[in-house]
Amino acid sequence: MARRRPRGFLDPVRERVDVLERRVLGPDATPVKRATFNRALTALVILVLGALIFAPLYGFDPAALLAWLVSAALYVPPWESIPRVGRFVRPVATLVLVIAYPFYFDSMFTIPIFGPFPDIATGVVMLVFAMMAIGLNIVVGYAGLLDLGYVAFYAIGSYTAAWFASVQFANRTVHFGSVGIGPTVPGFHISIWLLLALAAFLSALVGVIIGLPTLRLRGDYLAIVTLGFGEIMPQIARNGDNFFGTGFNLTNGPNGITPVDSPGFGATLHRVTGGVLPDNYQTALNSDNVFFWTAVGLVLFTIFCSLRLRDSRLGRAWIAIREDETAAAAMGVPLMRTKTWAYAGGAFFGGIAGAYYASFKGSTFPGDFFFNISVMILCMVVLGGMGNIWGVIVGALFLTYLDREGLANIGAWLNENLGLNIEVPKYEFGIFGVILLVVMLFRPEGLIPSARRKAEFEEGVHDQPLYDVSH
């Protein structure tokens, strides 16, 4: 018996769009023409709604019209139909716009209700959380393992950078590749670039250690155990100034570790490249910009690795486990080893994100690693679309923006225009819950779902008799 998706609220709208499409294009239109028509109609609807609703309230803004024109030029035309190079047009153009963001963000239009576009410092945080969301997508979206303790790997990466790029262990003096640090400054001061790799592999190792005894569990039991590990890490960070009663100061307790050394390329490379590569990120004139561009590079590295893993033999094994663990085992997929690799892969990128964020902030505190961070990153994956990297990135950027600036701007708008006196950021996770509820009702597969999950929701999951297949 086929299980079909129940009729939704938007189905009548889709039916009317289909009728309009047949009238405009005719019954024999190619799939490319139909897709182009639908995209053009969507862009036109956005323009009309903006002109009718927001223009009378906020006035005409040339920057908004320019942004719509650029977006429509990338979104509507069937670039993918151009041989060889067509599929690269949208990604390359989007990358160029992202890299150039520091040069035009302050000239962008004000988003109605949400306020201005995020500044560069907020952009860095958004990219860091995008890296973590992509890492968690390996565990949840690819392998189907519910992980509620992902913040532990973020914390390991952050403290790895803090331990080896600060004066935390002042009884030792080790310098290797650090920038902006005098030779007599005590403590470990190792290049942040090396610590990013160290944090990644150390987090992956911890992921393997945690995964080996726990990944034999399934479903809710696995989620509960990972939740336990996620709760252990903040307690270790908070009480690590007297590690297990030994008197050893591992984490400096509630005071955290500060300052953490800044990344940089040193005076020699700075001079050889004519100032293109900064000597020290913190002292550079465009400090936030170079942090932003480096974060873009790390996100690109994360996307590349995630795509390659998804399309590899290991990635196909993850997807097989997600779809049916019993059937995957029957077909010869080694469950424990495959799950452990998923856990290690997700932890790898969480460690990089944590180490880079610590160097950006210049500090690490136990309050950065509470359980709600794990929930927030999981919400990013679910909202964007589990299993789809691009959807996960959109979900991560949107929720991080709300957390950093968006909710505060919304609260200011409500208080100013409606005469209220409410602190919207205090209800952050309640608002996130409402967002997820709305998404689950109207688009349960996520904002930008993977093709497989979209087919499951729209076409249903059922067994077709062999007789029907052969005829």
C-alpha cells in the first residue's frame, strides 16, 4: 500500500501554477522551460510583494532593486543547460559575491523588520557555525545518527587552540610559528594554522573514542548517550582549574583562557607578498575582513570534503545505514566501523571550527559550550534540509544571524513601531521552536532538501509489485 504525502495547504497554489504553466508554455514544454518558468514566476512574485508591501512602508531603495536584479540573473536563467561550464556559473558567482561582501555590506538595503545586513564580525561567526552544521550533517544527514552532544567537539577544538596558543601553561616556554608574541613570553605559542590541524585530528580521535562504546545503540538511546557526553564537557571546562582534585589547572575554570594568540603569516611572508598576507590578523588594518576571508576558505574546504565523502563508497554506506540499518548490515556494510567514521568526520570539522573561533575571539570560556549550542546546530541541519549541504548552510547562516543580530533588531522594531516593551532575544529558543514547527508543517523535508528526501516526502515510500515494474 503506497504511503502518499497528505494534501497540504500549498497544494492548491501549486495546482494553479501548473495550470498557468500549461497555458503559457503549452503541453509540450521541455523540463528546462518549465523549470525556468517556475523560477521566473517566483522571482516576479517576490518583486511584486516587495513593491506592494515594503515599498510604501520603507520607501524605494535602489540597493534592494539591484540586489533583486543580481539574484534574478543568477536564479532564473537555465545556466545548467550550458555545456561544460553552465553548472559552475551559480556557485562561482555566489562565491564572488561572498568574498566581496566586506566591500558592499554597508551599502545594502535595510531588511524590513530584521534591520541592516550583518556586519563582518557577525559574518565570521555565521561562517563558523556553518562549518559546524556541515560537520553535524555528516553524522545526522548522511549516516542518520542523532547526535545531541556535538558541542563537545567544538569545545575540544577551542580548548586545543587555547592550550597551545596562550600563557595557560606558564611553567613552560615553547614557541613555534607564532606571530606577535615576544620570545620571552611564557606558555605554549604554536602557530594557529598548525593548531587547526591538531584540533581537527584530536577532535576526531575523541569522536572515535566516544563512538566505539556508544554507536552500538540506536535511535533515542544513542541520542541520550551523546547528550550525556555533551553535558560532561561543559562541566570539565568549568571545573578544570582543579582537574579531578589533582590541583592541575587544565581549563582555568569559569575564568576561561585569555588571551588566545592570533593567526597570521609572519613578517617575512607579509613583506614578500607586498602586504597581501597579513603579519598578524589582530593588528591588521582590515582585521575583521581577513578573519572573514579565512573563514570563507575554511567553509569551502569543509564543503569540498563533505561532497567528496558523500559521493565516496563510505558516503554511500552512510546513506544505506540511514535508510535501513538492518538491510545495510545484510548487504555487508560494517555498521560499527562505518558509524565511527561518520562520528569522526563530524568531529573533525567541529574541532576546526572551535579552534578558529577561539583565535577569532581571542579567548575561550566554559559558557560557550552549553547544551543549547548542540540543539541550535541540530536545528540548523533540520531547518536547512538534512543531507543537503547547501540547505544546511542556509539554515546555519539564518539561525546564527537571528542569534547574533536578527532577534535584537526585531525586538527594537517591535518596541519602536508597536509601542511594546519586550526583549525578544530572551525568547530565542522558543522562537526557534516555532520556526521549526512551521517548517515541519509546511515543508517537512527542510528549506532546501536533498533530492532523495524530497522524493520520499512528495512521492511516498512504498513497495511496487514486480509485476507492475516489468509491465
